[in-house]
Amino acid sequence: MDLVSPVLDVFNRVWYCIVRHSYPIRHLRENLQSLEEAKRELEDINRDVESNVRRLEEQQHSRRTNQVKGWLEAVDRTLKEVRDTLQRGDQEVQNKCFGNWCPKNCCSTYKLGNEVIKKLNAVKELAIKRHDFDVVADKLPPAAVDVRPMEKTVGTESRFSQLWRYVQDHSVGIIGIYGMGGVGKTTLLKKLNNKFMDTKHDFDLVIWVVVSKEVNLQKIQEVIRKKVEISDEMWKQIDDEGDRASELYKRLSKKKFVLLLDDIWQRIDLSKMGVPVLDKCKIVFTTRSEDVCNHMEAHERFKVECLSPEVAWELFQQKLGKDALNSHHEIPKLAKIVVNECKGLPLALITIGRAMASRRKLEEWQHAINLLQSYPSEFPGMEDTVLLTLKFSYDSLTTDILKSCFIYCSIYPEDHDIDEDEIIDLWIGEGFLRDIDNIYDARNEGKYIIGSLKLACLLETGREAIEIGKCYVKMHDVLRDMALWIASEQKSKILVQEYVELSEVKSSMVKWTKARRISLWRLNIATFTKSPSCSCLLTTTLFVRDTDLVRFPNNFFRSMCALIVLDLSRNEKLIELPAEIGELINLQYLNVSFTNIKTLPIEVKKLRQLRILRFEDTLHLQNIPAGVIPCLSSLQVFYWFSNSSPDAHHVDISLLQELEGLEHIKDISLMLCSLDCIDKLFSSPKLKACVTSLRIRCPEECSSLVLDISSSTMKRMKNLEIIGCNSLKELKFCGTEDDQEMRNNLPSLKILYLRMCPIKDLTSLIHVPSLLLLVIGECPSLTEVIACDFGSSEIKEAIDIFPNLQDMTLIDLPNLKSICRQAMPFPSLKRIEDDGKLISIMTGLGMALLFTWMHVSNLV
């Protein structure tokens, strides 16, 4: 018995060891199944975690925590090992003998079994650890710069370089980028934003905010607060808009930031937004209005102009594509015509380029050109993409007067330089302006309106005027298309035709019935072969200008009884006006300047509503029938003046008396050719107060001419010409003796012509400080312009002599020795024209004056 017990004990111990070590071998199949199930469960957990992490990273600008990152890496590594183990385990099970019960190699099976157990435990442990983290991703702080997606740009390098220089200038804090709609302002701002992505800078934040027309302060603050990392919970606790602004202000004051505001339409109070204006920071905005730049107190204004023809062609080709451009050898030529219609406006170039990208036939391109030239709103994409975009600028105009005046500018042909004075008088004739009873107040309002339209980038500065005092504006062709489209939509259609033949005019007359305003330019016809066959009851405005017309057919105007404005100017072959013009009883504006009419029909006397009557350079109109002028009881403006012929227009005493009797007359321009007329004008306070342009040609015996120029009598005089006064030796401007009042003499006189007069000097001109242009010619007796010596005190005041003179012309003055005996600074002088005598004249002035003239800062 004592022998059996030790033997049993040894046996038990051996058996236990065999059982324990055989477990991995005996349960290999079951453990492999358990491992497979655990693997699938872990894979599901892994997919859930990974999906959640990616969603947070992509949608909520978050980053996975280090704990999650380590867990995912461990899972990935473990799953790879498990898959390998399972593969080997399956092979081992398949290789067992004796009915898949006994392994062929117990040692290798034992090792594999232990490996399966370890992998099973590792997988279970990883599955359990998933519950150790509730947060899988932390929110990231906002990026310093968020990239703005944009297409490839063309031709923006030079303008962007200038903008970037402003950004780098430490003295410039606020920059306004302005320009018409669709010109590329937002593109430039995006390029600036993205420049901070790839350029080393020391700004903490670059903030992009789209403002748009209706300012949403809460939306703007929401964008900024996310950039300065104010949490949602904290932001919700701040209900008051002012408190939110204070919190933003406090955060931003600690940052060096760039704030980019896109599409501003009005002044934005930065303090209400919570944005501090700091020396170390930059605020850059885009707007369609230069006025907004002023209200935002921009340190630099950057105007974005339309593209040059070369760059416009490059952009159009990029959007059109080579396939369309090369599909026919004639298409490039037609494509350039299309590009010309866009006048460098990127929005139009891109829209039309894309629309034409699939067009391969010449007929399609020819039709496209016809649409763009005649019916631009019908071209695919033009109305929805271009015209409606531009219309926001029109809609932003603050008054109906501004809107009406803008639309009216489209009555001129494409690329036309519009005379500011002319368009303002037309606005007055149409009744657009409020102060039409005071012509000068109305004109001041007109100037203000032009300024407002230019600030809104709806008009632009036109050509440089040759004439002193003249100013021109232009309307971009695409803006003009937009204006014509708006007028048509408002049932106030404007019909403009240029360079058309008689057949086209006849066929288009049917359209006249639906047109509120008709504008015909440069027609190649001598007469309308017939009058409009249908009534034009809606037509209030008719322009017929720069044509070959000789006369109008009978009854032409009888169908236009609603006419308010009739402009027949610059028809140089027109010789008569039909008598029926007197039936246009609503007419307020009549212009027959630069025509060859010989007389006015007596029926004009019926035009009792007429406010403005213009006859400039009507060289063959010798007189106005007696009794016509007194009947024009509403007349305010009377122009009968010639800039081209000194012999035109014979004004007599009776006409002056008739003008003097008009109650509302305010503006008179005429030519006087007799001493009686001169005496009559200068003895009539009313006529003197009204005259704005005056030509005096007096071949009679008149050795001295004294003009009362005190500010109370001739304050409106702008243009004075004294020509062919063969006996005139002395010209005096007399007025008040008070020095202070003397400076106000002839406050409006800008232009003085003196020709063909035996005058000796013009010393009296020292009392005409507003003079811009002085022309002296063919005056053989003139030896000095200013013939007097100034005392020392007067020398100090010499700056007040010709302080505004910009242009001086001295022609055919054989005896001129000097302009003045002493040096004068001529601070505004830009141009001197002479006939070769100027050098000797300047030598006669002495070295001091020569030195002064050589250093006139504006001289070109």
C-alpha cells in the first residue's frame, strides 16, 4: 500500500502535466473558431471607430486622439497577425492523421495552439480597451488661412503685384478694391487670401468673410468667432450683439490678423462687428462703389479695370478651348469680334467663351455676333449670369433720379464720349432733375449725379477734352446692354440705331410705336422717304444726329405729339425744319446745333413748354422771326453762338429786348456785332446776369471797351471772345475797388479769346483770377500782356495773378516784348502754344521769370 501511493502520486502529476500541455493541441479547432469570431467582432469595432474618426476629421475639423491613434495601430497590427495565425491553423487542422485527431508534429502543433490562445486573448483585450475612450477626436484650432478655391487667372499679375505692395506697406491698414461688377475683384481677393498660404508672413489669422448686399452682422460675427476659437457653448451664453462684439474685439486685439471682406455695398461699422483697426493688422475689402471706399476710410483705393484687348483675347481663348477655335480658319476672326463686344469685362468673356465652346459652324458664330450686337439679353447666359449680376449695381442706386439718369445714358451709341454739359441739359429737358425751375441748381444736381454714377462704377471718365472746361463720360458697352435691357423690361424701351441704310430704317419704323426713346445716329440717308405710318404716342425723346439728312418729309412729327426732347444736332446738311414742329406742344428741349437751317418756322412760337433752345454753330441761320421768343414763356436757356465762324449770327436790339422780357431766362450765349447791341447788353442787369458765353465783333469805331465785371452783374460769364474790333486799343474790366471783392470779379470766366484787335496791353486781366485759357492772336500793337510794375507788397500777392491759368496761346504777335515786367509763378500752367516768339519773350522777362517758367511743376 505504501508503495502504491507514491506511484499514484507520480502518475497524477504526469497525467496533469500531459493534460495541461496537450490542451493547445486538443482544443486547437475550437480555439481557432473562437479566434475567428473574436477577429470579426474586433474588425466591426475597428470599422466603427475608424468611420467615426474620419467623419469628425473631415466634417468638424478635428484630429484623432493619441489614444485612439495607438489603439487603431495596435488593432491593425494584431489583425494582420491573427489572419496569418488563422491561415496556419487551418492548414494544421487539415494535416492531422487518425481521423483529424492526432497531429503529425506535436511540437509545431503545440506552439501553434499556444499562439492561437495568445492571439485570442490579445483580440479580446483590444475589444475591451475600446471602452476606455469616449472621445475619439479632438477639435483642431482653426487654420491660419483657409484656401479659397479659384480657377486659373489670366492677366492679373501686374494688378496683383500692386495690391500686394499695398499689403506689405506698414503705413496702409485699410485697402479698398473697387470696380464695376464682373471685373474680377473677388478673384483678386481670393488670390490675395491664397498668397498667405504659400508665403511666409507674421500674421496669426487670415479671415475671409462674404458680406453681400444685405449685411448680416450675426453671420459675420459667427465666421470671425470660429477663427478666434470661441467655443459654441461660450458663444451661446453671449446673447447680446454688443457683448459678442466686445468679446471678438478683445480676442482680435491680441492677434495680428488680416480681414478680407468680399462684396461690400455700404459702410460697415467695424466696431459693431467687433473688429479693431490696429496698425499691425490689415483690412481689405471689395466693393462696386468708390464711395464705399471713402466711407470705409480706406488708406488706399485700388481700382480694378477691365482687361486689355490682348489679355481679354487670352482669357476668351482659355474658356473657348482650342477645338472650337481651330474648327474653322475663319472662327478666330469672328471670335475677336465677339471679344470686342465684351470690352474686356471678364464675366462677359467667361460666360460667352463657355457658351461658344461647342460651336463649330460659321453660321453659329455669325448669329452669336448678331445677338450680342442687337439683342444681347437673348444670348445664352447673358441675362442670368451677366446682366442680372450687373443689375445689382443699378438696384443699389439710392434714388429713382439716379436710376433714370443712368438708363438715359444708353441713348448714346456704343463707345460714345458723352458731353457732361449736354447730358445734364437733356436730363433737365426730360424733367428728371428736381430743381428744373432753377437751371443752375439743376445743373449742379446733374454734376452730382454724374459723380455718383462714376463712384458707383456705372460711368467712367471719357476722353480727355480738347476744350478747356469740357468733361466727358462713357458707359461700358456691357453696362449699356444692361441699361437697354432694364429699359425694355420697364416698358420704357430705348431704340438706338447707328450706321443703317434707308431700307433698314423703313423696316424698323414699326418698332418705333413701342419705343419710349428713339436714337438714330449717322444714318446714310438724305431724307426719310415717308413719315411713320403708325402713331408714336409713347415716344417722348427723338435723337436724329450726325446724318446726311437734308429735310424731313411732311407730317413726320405729327405722329409724335408726346415728344419732350428733340435733338437734331450735327446734321450738317439739314437746311430746314418743318412747320409742324410747332405742334409738339410738350417739347421742352430743342437742339438744332451744327446744322445749316436758314430760319426758324414761325410756328416754333407755339412751344410754350420749351425750356432749352440751342443753335450753336448754325452758320446759315441769320435771324429769328420777330415775335417767336416772347411766346416761349418757359425758356431758360438760349444758345445762339458759334465756335467756328466769327461772322455768324446777327443779333439785333429787338432780339435782346425779347430775351430781356422773358421771365424765366437764366442762360444766354450769343454774339454781338454792333455798339448798340453792346450798350444794350451792358446796360441791362438782367441780360448781364444771364450771359454765359459772349462774342463781341465790332468793326465800328470803338477804341475803348469797358466791361463791368463785378460779381453781382456778370457772375455767370464763362466764355468771352473779342474778335475783329478793328479800332479797339483799350480793354478794361472794371468793378468794385475793394481788394477782397476784386477777387470775386467774373468768378465763372474760364476762357478769354482776343483776336484781330489793335490793343496795346491787357493789364486789366489781373482782376480775372478764375481764367483757365487765354488766347491772344493777331494783335499787332500788343507789346505787353501785363503792363505795370508791382510794388513789393504786390509782388508778395503775385500768386493771385493768373492762379488758375492752365493754357496760354500767343500767336502772331509781332511786337510782343514781354508777358510781364516781373516774374510771376503761374502755379497751374500746363501748356504754352506760341509761334516761335516765346524764347525771346521769356528773355525779355529777365532771368528770374525764365527760371520760374522753367520750373513750372505742371508744365507738359
